[in-house]
Amino acid sequence: MNILDLIKSIAEGTAIAGFFKGDGWMRLVMILIGLVFLYLAVKKDFEPYLLVPIAFGIILVNLLPDIYVTYGENGEIVSRGLLGYLHIGVECELYPCLIFLGIGATTDFGPLIANKKTMLLGAAAQVGIFVAFFGALLLGMNYFDAASIGIIGGADGPTAILVSNKMNAAKMLAESTGGNPPSADLRAGIALAAYSYMSLVPVIFPPIIRLFTTKKERMIHMEQLREVSKVEKILFPIVVTVSVCVIVPSATPLIGCLMLGNLIKESGVVPNLVKTCANALLYICTVLLGISVGATAIGTTFLTWGTIKVFILGISAFVIAAISGLLFGKLMCLFTHGKINPMIGAAGVSAVPMAARVVQKEGQREDPSNFLLMHAMGPNVAGVIGSAIAAGILMSLFL
């Protein structure tokens, strides 16, 4: 072997060579997208806990696709790389449920218990899920994909992943038994859209809030919430678990883990478990889930018309959810004679606590003495429960 052949052999063994073959440009595009996500996370501080691992997963898998999985001629998985093995936690729905356990251990349901009316705002914000669902059906998508896309409107990444996994499995079974050719797997686009829009709440929500509320409404001060007893806080997760899981059994994994985490917190007798669930477990699962989600965004399968439709319908669901919450907030403001600031309705999506923080920021933008954070946390945590219930309804209908 001469020196030119040696150089050629070395060059062909690098990842650079792959970018000049066939669909290599798609991988380059995805690497650029990953770098943009890193910029938003590091420079703009847009939910770095989510975007940093997602962005790095996108970069890694497009540098070396084999680090995720290697597919055979018929689309079957032949072997798994590091990220492929980590992704098993997504496939078996382990990470979403464990993250809900951690979220429960960090969530205070006190504002919701103190002002139960705000639960209606959390319910109103779920309208976006069903609008996107019917919109996807009108675009010719099947029920399984439509349900998976609709759940993006709940602004809850773990819920979107769990629903899309179950729906994709049901779709594949239906297609194989019906003799139909397999349709596109949209799970990567759904997961990335859900987490991307969650991270962009500080960008998306402020103009919507200002458009649908008046300056006078945004300046409304709300009465201080009553103090919630420890008994109420302990009973709440138990009552919610029994009520929701009896009525919507499909929501049991998510609601059960969420309420278990909260019960651990409110019981006050297991501080080490609270510390573990709220810190180590939550952040470990967030890193693993984030890099696993990013690993599914391979250029060849991600840059398709199907994925574009997912992002368009996803942002539509997200925006409609915020608008629905705001409009219902305006209605509650009217019926309570100005005692409820309608802005807290935007927090009805379950992007906890980002949506509530945006409401607080918008309130103080108009009046620095206005403190709405705890009031916004009521519909915000109600949105977490609401999106899980909506997911359970969709799964009970089509699974």
C-alpha cells in the first residue's frame, strides 16, 4: 500500500467522509440544529437542563449514526450502540415515569388546593391537545399519529414520549395485521418538538399573553392564598390517584408516579427519599432521557415532510393551549368581578414551573409590586395532572 492509498484509507475511516456521501448533508444540517440548541441553552439560558443533553445527543448521533442503532435491510435493529442501549429506557417508558416521580417530589400542590378554581384553568389549557388531534386527522394522519402529535399541546415531554411510544407500537401492530405497508415513525419528531417548545416557553408565551389580555387585566392583584394544612397536602395525592386511576386507568403510570413523589415529599418522614427523588434521580433521568431523545434525530429519518407536519401541528397545539387558558382566565376574571388575573390561565399548560415564571415576569413588567407566581402555580400543576389525564383518555380510546 502506497502513501496515497494509506491516506485514502484513513480518510474513509473518519466521520468526515460520510458527510460527502449520499444523505450526508442531512446529518450536517442536524449537527447545525444541535449547535443552535446548545446556543439557546448556554447563551440564552432556555431550559439548559433539557436542551444541553438533547443537543449533544443530536450532534453525537449525526457524527456517528452507529452510536445509536444499526438497522438491517428490512428496517429491523441489528445492533445497538451506547445511545441505543440508553434509549431502551425510553422504549420501555421507564424514564418518563421516573421523571414524573421526581417532579412530584419537587412540586407543591398547595396553591392548587388553596384555590381549587384554578384547576379549571389547567383543564382549559388541554384544549390544544384535542384541536391538534383533529387537525392531524384532517391532514390525513391516522388516529395513532394524530393522538401522539396532539399530546405535544400538553407541554409535557415525558407524557408525549410515553403516548407516542404506545401509539407507535399499536400502529405497527395494526399495519402488520392489516397487511398495510409500514408508515413513518414520528416518535423522534414528537419528542424533540415537545421538549423544544417546552424550552421556548419564555419566547412563545409573552407575545400571546400581551395579545389576549389588556394592560388593566395584567395589572390585577390577586388575594393572598390561604394556608394549606399538612393533612390536606397528604390527602391530595391519595385522592387524586384513586380518582383519576379509577376513571382513566391508562393514566395510572404517570399519575401514580407523580403523586407518589408528592406523597413522599408531603409525608415529611422520609427526607432522604425526597432528596434522592427531587435531585439525583430526577437529574440523572433528565440527562438520560435528553440524550436518548436527541439520539433519535438522525438526519435521514428526521428531515422529512412528516416531521415538518409534527412541528407545525405541535406549535399550533402549544399556542392554542395557551390561548385557551387565557380566554378561560378572562372568563373567570369576569365572573369573579376582577379577582382573578387572566394571565394565570396561560400557566395551565404543564411546563412546570416555566409557564408560571413567565406569568410572574409579565405581571411585574406592568407592575413591579404584583406577585403572581404562587397563583400561577395552581393552574400550572393542574396542567400536569390535566395532560396526564388527556393522555390517558387518548390511550384508552385507541389502545
